[in-house]
Amino acid sequence: MAEMQVNTAKRRFMARHRGRGAQVFIYLGKLLRMFIYQNDWKVLPMAALIAGLVGMVVRRKFFINMEGTVMGAFAMVCVCIWNGCFNSIQVICRERDVIKREHRSGMHISSYIFAHMLYQALLCLLQVGVTLFVTSKVGVKYPAEGVISKWFIVDFGISMFLITYASDMMSLWVSSLSRTTTTAMTIMPFVLIFQLVFSGGMLSLPAWTKPLTNFTISNPGLKVVACQADVNHRPYATIADLIKKMRDNEIGGTVTLGQVLDLLDDKDNATVAEIRSKQIGGVFTLGEVTQMLEQSKSFNKFRQEAIIGEKTVGDLLNFLLEDESLKNLRDFEIPNTDLKVGTVLGELVKYEELKPMLAQKFIQTVTVGDVVDAVKSTGLLDEFKDETINATTTIGDIADWLTSNEDIQAHRDDAFTLKTTLGKILDVVGEKNVMSFLEEKAAAANYKPEYECIPDNILKYWMHLFGFILAFALLATITLEFIDKDKR
């Protein structure tokens, strides 16, 4: 009996003083068994499901344009943080009593945490592989060449692993702080919200809150993904979408009878000169001339001639900037930027390289025929339709008579409402040129040096994430060292 007690004491002594390295492998084996027999493997199909859903949402714009790439980068960081947090949020608090008992029996907390680090690293690696595979299958087109290595998928995989692993270690620390799984799951949503809100990428933060981004995994995570996706050099598509939506927006204006008469007096216009030289034989009334002109092929061609106003493209932009009725348009904020439409229009007016384009005269979309019809509607032609015209006169003489007639001149300021659309104006000045300029300026305004795709940036963010991993692992170790003081 005494010999049995001695042997038992020896076994307890040997177990109590088992080396730290040996304890690491003991607990690693335990965790691997739990992965198989306690259904911890379920995190892998869950990661596949999340990756599939996110991939289907971002695939159309990720790596295509600036806005879509930023959104895709943020979505991928969210996937990594979600996977990492829920890997280890319950692993310590669910066996707190066992840890306390084994710690009193000789377990080294450092060995226990290191075993978890190895196990969780393997789990995160598998999740990243599943995520990359599933997202590529649902349509996300990853670039081929990397910055650090030859393959983009390797560089991107390292970034995703570090984000996931850092989140895992953060969650492991939260689990070591919590005494029950209920407490851990209650804390977790607040941790996730803090990480996502203060990432510093998607939401505009007040100046006093920006230092908080230094304490989030999502901030260096988003930066490194944005760097590798080369966000700064992706085209800015919101401008093009906005212009397409606004093409049918009407812009009002007016033209006076005097402007029409000035057009008829424009002898430098080839079409006008041709019509002015046409002789009219016999004695006709103004009404008959009008009817004759309407039946003339030359005049029908002239009817399609657009009326050239005295306004330039620059005048039109100034009108958009100054007219009070367009204030809502100027205050419209372009999505995913701090820019307003008014700010962009103001820059267009000031931009030196655009001055030749801004000096171009704006061509109204109302034709001569439209104006003639408008004049008819006023009854002015009916009033003078019986006025006789000498048989040897020309249409130019008629135009001169109209411009010199006092009764006609008295109506020079009679205005006719003209309407056009933004799309027609863009067709005049060149839509592609305007869109290219606006996209270039918008991309320049959204340029961020921290998103520049260079090795120094990527390595810096990797080290930042690696620092989080070590810090949270150390905090978890220190926290569990005080587990014996737990009163439960």
C-alpha cells in the first residue's frame, strides 16, 4: 500500500514538472482532437459560406474601379475579422475550470497559450485558403502578379492570414477575460463594431476619434488590402454613373427675337448666305413668302440650323454654380467621396487647360424652324402677312427689311423659352473629354499615400498586424496567469 502511494506521488511529481515544450504538444494534440470530435471543424464550411456571399456581392467591381475596390477590400477585411473572432471566442472561457485545475497541477500557461497559437494559426490558414478558393470560384478576378512575391494570390493570402490571425488572438484574449461563454458572446459584438466603425476607411470619422484607428486590426488590414489591390490607380466610376443619370436633366434658357434676326443677318454663315441671295420674282406678300419658304428645300435645310446663342460653355457652368434654383444639384455629394457637384464644377471653371473648351460658344438645341413656329404662335406673322414685297427682292433684302422695320424691332426683346438637356450639352463639348477630366480629378482627390502599392507600405502593415498578434497573445497569457485568483 505504501509502495503504491509512493508510485502515485512520483507520477504526480513527473506530471507536475513536465517541460513546457512537452506540454505544448500535449495541448496541441488535445485541440486537434477537439477539432475532430467536438465539431470545431464547422468553422471551415461557415467560412466558405461567408466568402461565397461576399464574393458574389463584390465580384463585379472588386479590382475594377476605385470605389468597388475599396468596398471589396473592406468586405474582405470584415470576412477575416469575423472568421478570426469566432474561431476562439469561446475556447478558453468554456473550459475555465479545467484550466484552473490543471494550472494548479503544474500546467504552464505559456505552453497552453502557445499550443492555442499553433492550433489557431493552422485553423486561420485553412480558412484563408477556403476563402480565396470560394471567392475566385464565384467570380472575383484576382490579379496575377504580386508586389512582394511573384504571385498576387500569395501576397494577398499572407495579408488575409495576418488579419484573421490577429483577430483570432484578440478574441482569444477576450475569451481569457470572460468567465462564461455568455459573457464572451455579449462582449464580441461590441468588439466587432469597434473594429469596423473605426477602420478609418469607409466611414468619415471626427478628428478626435482618428487616433482610435491605431488600436484596430481593421485599419492596417484595410490599408494592406487596398495597397495590394492598387486602389489609387483604379478608375473612379461614380462620376461616369452620375453623368449618365443626369444626361436627361433639362436646363432652361431663353432666346429673343433679336437674336433670331441677328442670325438671319449673319452673312458669314454659308447656309444663311445661300438663302439670302435667292431672288423672289413677282409681287408677294409676307404671308406668301413665308409659305414659299416653308415649301423650299433650301429653307427646310435652314430650318434645321441651330441657333447660336451668345453664351459660352463657361457661362453655362457659371449659371449652374450661381443659379439659386440649382442649389440642391450643387450640394449633391458624390458617393464614397467628400466632394460635392458644386465643388467639381467650380474646379472645372478654374482649370487652365479647359479654358479653350470653356470659351466655346454654346449651341442652343432649338432650330430656326422651332423659332419660326414660335413666332407664328405669337401672331406676329399674321399681323404683317399682307405686307407686299417687290418682285425683284431677295430673301436677304427681306431679312434686312425685318431687321430695320421699327415694328419688328419693337419686338426684339420678345423671349422664347428654350430647353435642352445636359446630355446634349455634353455632346457639343465632348462627353468623353469631360468624363475623363472629371474621373482624373476625382481619382486625384481620393488619392491616399497610405494606399500606394509599394513594398514598404505592405511590409509596414504586415508588421503592424504581426505586432497585434504578439500583443494579444501576451495579454492572454498574462490574464490567465491570474486565474488562480478567480474566486469561483
